[in-house]
Amino acid sequence: MSASPHLAELTEKHRLLERKIEEELSRPAVDSTKVSSLKLEKLRLKDEIARLSRTRH
């Protein structure tokens, strides 16, 4: 798999996680454990995206 499609896939997953976090935060009873887990996954994806972006240049 080339880096570009993989990078696009990771970027889309990152965007979807942001949406899930926003949805969870808008609930009357926020599940802070779930939000923390989603944010951790989002950060992991961000780091992977940055790593792949550096190796492409």
C-alpha cells in the first residue's frame, strides 16, 4: 500500500473521531472515559499521520 491512500484513510479516521468526540461532548451525560479514549485514539492517529507525512518528503 502506498503512503498516499493510507494517509488519506488515516486523515478520514481522524476526522471521524473528531466528530464522535463532539457528539459525545454534546450529550447531557458525557462519558468522560469514552471521550478520553477517543481523544487518545485521535492523538495516536495524528502522530501516525505526522510520521507518514515526514517520511514522504
